[in-house]
Amino acid sequence: MPSIIDKICADAAAQCRTVVLPEATDERILRAAIEVNSSGIARPILLGQPADIQASADGFGLNLQGIKLADSSDLAQSLPLQSYLKTRKRYADLSSIECVAALQNPLTLACCLLATGEVDACVAGAVNTTTQVIQNGLRIIGMAEDSLLLSSFFLMIFAHPPAEGLDYALFADCAINVNPDADQLAQIVAATASSAQNLFGLDPKVALLSFSTDGSASHPDADKVACATRRVNEMHPQLKLIGEVQFDAALSPAVRASKMSRPGYLEPANVYIFPDLDAGNIAAKVAERIGGARPVGPILQGLRKPLNDLSRGTDVASIVNTIAMTCLQVK
């Protein structure tokens, strides 16, 4: 049976989207571009100074035949791109010369290309920091009309499935929101459940995690999660949701039945919503480093167009997987 990664790559190949890569002299990016191009996962565009990109490829012994190199200096002179940039609040007062200078930054330019529909998606972060990627996304691409909150999830692929049929799950939010309030948690639930369904064809079974299960502890942090659960139930009554709930009860229906008066759905949760960034980030890294899980992401949710961030410690396989996931977010 194909793995979830095999399915993601096959689904991406069926769409074959155009993905701009603005960190085009990095060896890992070059190798990933070659792989996604040769496998048909995506049509990569390497953005920067073509001579520098080619020199890097030559230095690493890589053949870029068939891959488009886009000249950032030429594109920075584009009047339509300059006009678009000036529609964004942060750049509204720039002169033409200042616009060109701003667009000389490949990440800024890539986001403009994405925002204006010149490309389908963008992946960055192997060189740029997460803050740089997210700021460019928010300032240049902007939020989707139906979204008020930028959030993220990791696809966690388990080396040893913790329950029958649970080969992978979504963890959110493990990268963006430090201490979301009840309303923000409810928005993260809605976005991540939608991602689970639309990207992976999952029937989302969501657990809003806490150190408390069904009122077993009285504390403002547990109350926040319980409040978020009520709000999601009001906004999305059809969603399969339990909360506030401890991780063991979310994973094991038997444990859940012993702890909750209304245990909800009868399967292990496949979408885990953490109460804050401390819990989510720590859990994802423990699952990876001790449990052997393979994370893909963080995958951003809420932007108008699909932009995703890489870790600066990323490897080629992770870049390829993230490119494939990003392609599936194209609407």
C-alpha cells in the first residue's frame, strides 16, 4: 500500500504546479529542484542571478537541464510587479527606485510573483529565517478572505503507529502562535481540520489537548481549552471533536471512555491541537527524536496563496515533500 508521502507526491504530480524557489544557490534546494522536476511533482523555477545559480550547480556537479532559471534583476524592473508591491501597506510610499531595490530581494520578489499569479506556489526557509518567510507572506501575499489567523501544522508520519490505522496525524499549531486564546484555538481547529480533509482525504477526528480531561482539573489554561471546544462545537457542529482532553485519552478510546462522560468518536484522534506553542513544538520534537516520527512542515494555513517555510536544517527529502504538500494547497 502506498505511503502517505507517495500519495502526496502522486497527487502533486497529477497537478504539476509551478513552484518558485528563491534560495536557488543552496545545494539542497538545487537537488530538490532537480528531483521534483525529473519526477514531475512540480515545475520548479530557480529565482536569483542565473550566473550565480549555474555556478553553484556546477560547483556541486549538478545538471539543471530542463529547469527554468528566472533572473531576479530583470524581474525587479517589472512595472506590474512594482505596481502590485505599492498596493501593500508597508511598501505604499516607496519610489520606483526603492521598489526595484525591494524586489531585488529574491524572497520578496518570489512572494510578489506568487501574489500576482505568475507562479502557483513558493517554498523558502532553507536560508531565510522563519520570521523572514512569514513576514513576507503576511506583508505581500496577505491573508485569505475567510481567514483571520495564520497558523501551521506538521504532518507527523509515525515509524511505529501508536494505534491501528494511525500511520500519521496532524499536529497544530507547532510553529506560529505562541499562546493562542480560546477564539484563536477554535480557528486553528477549523483550519487544521480543513487541511486534513482537503489535503489528505482524512475524516478529521480532532482532539483539543490539555493537562485536564473533561474538567478533571480546574485551571485557567484548561478552561481556555474547554472554552475553545465549546466554540468549535457551536461553529462546526458536524466536526468530530473532543476536548479538553489529555493526550492518552485522545489516542486511546478505552482510556477516553474511562475518563470522559461523553467520549465522542470511537477511534484514535488523527488531528491533535495543542494549547500553546510550548506544548506543540516540544511534542513534535519528542515524537521525532525519541519516537522516530518523520515530520513534514510546518505547513502554513491562512495565507491567500500557498507559501511554506523550511527549517534551515532541512534536507533534500524534506524540501521535496514540502514542495509536494505546497502544490496540494493550490486552489
